[in-house]
Amino acid sequence: MNSSNKVVPLHTSNSIDDEASLWLVRLDNGSLSRQAKKDFKAWLAVDKRHLVALKAMADVWNDMDEVLSMITDEGSSENISLWPILTPVFKPLMLAASVSFLAVLLWLTVPEGVQKNSYATVIGQQLDTTFADGSIIHLNTNTVIETEFSKDKRIIKLIQGEALFDVAHDPNRPFIVYAGDRLVQAIGTKFVVHIKSENIQVTVTDGKVKMSKVATDTPLSDIKELNNTIAQADDVFIVKGEKVIANNNQTPILTHIKTENLQRELSWLDGKLIFDNETLFDVIEEINRYLDITIVLKDPSLHALRMSGRFDLGDSEALIEAIELSFNIQSQRIDSNKILLTKKIKT
């Protein structure tokens, strides 16, 4: 998460809890110097309450005991990546960083010079991250990625969800996104990759990318730079204003996108969802991605109804009200997690 290795200084006036929280911030940088590791072990050894405080702040993770035993082992060289959003302890840090995302703990044993991290958003959240190379990643709702940066390459694994990649040019380090069974290599560009249940979609908003097929679950360390001078079977070059939909074992489908349609597809970046004469089924499917409740269309005859509109992300009440008024539909809350839409019964 933190792109720098800046060390947060400890102050003797801080309480044990304050010191523990600051150590977690230092660990969040992903790597500690040899001296910092010695300082950390010394801090743990000074007072048994230090370890207790550290555990208390990280007890959200089931394997913290094993984790702590690893970092206090003299022979340990693991790098640590923590996402300190444990409220209320880290609430001030979250506000200062303007970051809201799912807490994740990863222990990463990596070769020298390789930086690994993971990032995630929960339903309804977005996250912008700028890396040391200047590249920017915008994560959409319910998205998880892993990153592996080295002196030779920059690899992003999109595990689920949708992300926009604004790639900083670096001819010596290819930028490759791995999603499902596809690799997408940037050729100085800005593009979106979206993993859906049935396919993988790549939309280029600037520049050019190359999509290639790869074995599912390929380790990031085994991913090599794509040869952009030779086109293999299933390879697709995608340029600005184009979109490719790739299904397993099927030829990818390339389409051109009008400027206004592209703006609608990227409206989530501005906290909006825009629909233009789209089926109610598709509208509900899209809006459900951003809600912690599920809207269900009970009657199949409602699926083909057409709808247009502009809505704030997460504003389910406004959407449901618009549907009720437009199509003579009524809503019924089934439980805390589900709303049912049905035809209004005439009286």
C-alpha cells in the first residue's frame, strides 16, 4: 500500500499502543532495513506488553501468532505487507491517507529487488493508488489485485473485479496485467480490465495494448514480456476506443466504442453510473455490483424493459424510486440483504 519506504519515527512519550501502531505502519512499507529489524526485535524484547499490544491490533487475522513467531525468528528474512485499517486504532491514519479498503495481511518471501503487494476494495468502494514508477491504478468496487514489481518487469494480477491502469512509460520494464487466462501488456497506454463471471473485458482509453492467452494460475514470476513484433493465435492488438471480450477457448471479439459510450463505461471513476436505453436486467446487474444488498427482478417480463438515467454510486433508493415511477413497479424488502421488484398489482 505505501509506495515509499519512509520510516515513521518513534517517540518515547507515546504509549505502548501508539508505539505498536507506529511499528505496524513501518511494517506496512513492505520491507525493513537490517537496522530497523534489529530495532523492532529489541522493542519486542523490552516489555512483554509490546507483543500483547501488537497482537491486539492485529487479532483480526487468524494466523497472527504464526506471523509474529516468524518475524521474531533471528533467521527470518520475510517482507511484510500490512494494510493498517484496524479501526478505531488506525482511523486517523486512514483519514490522513484518504484510503478506504479491505484489510489484508500478506506474508511475502520474495527475492531481493522484487516488491510484492496486494490491494482490495469492498463492495461500493473505489481506490486510487500511485506507484513509485508513476503508474496509477484505479480499483473499482469489489476488486482484488496483486502486484510484483522488479527491475525487469511490472506485473499486476487482477484476481477479481475491475481496474483502470494508467501506465507510466518505461521501455526497460514492461507493464503486464494478468487476468484469468489472458495477459494484457501495455504499449504506453491507459486501459481497463474487467473480470466478469463469463468473460474478461479489456477497454483501451488511450494508446495500445496487446492481449495474449496464457495458462490459468501461472505464477507471476513465470510471466515473461510479450513479443509485440509477432502475433500468435488468439493474440489481439487493441487501440484507443476499442474493446475486446475474451471467453475461454473462444476467439476474442473486438468492437469499436463510441466516445459517449466510453464515457458511460468509465463513469464509475466519477462516482456515477450512467445508463442509456439499456435493459432493466442489465441495469440491475450493474447496480448490484456497488450495493451491499441485492435487487431482484422477480418477473422475467420485466427484464427487457428499457431504462436511461444517471445515478450516484450506492444510491439504491433513487434507482428503485426511478424504476417504480417509470414502469409501475413496486419494491419489497425481503430481508436486510434483498429487495424484490415486482409488477404493481392493479386494484
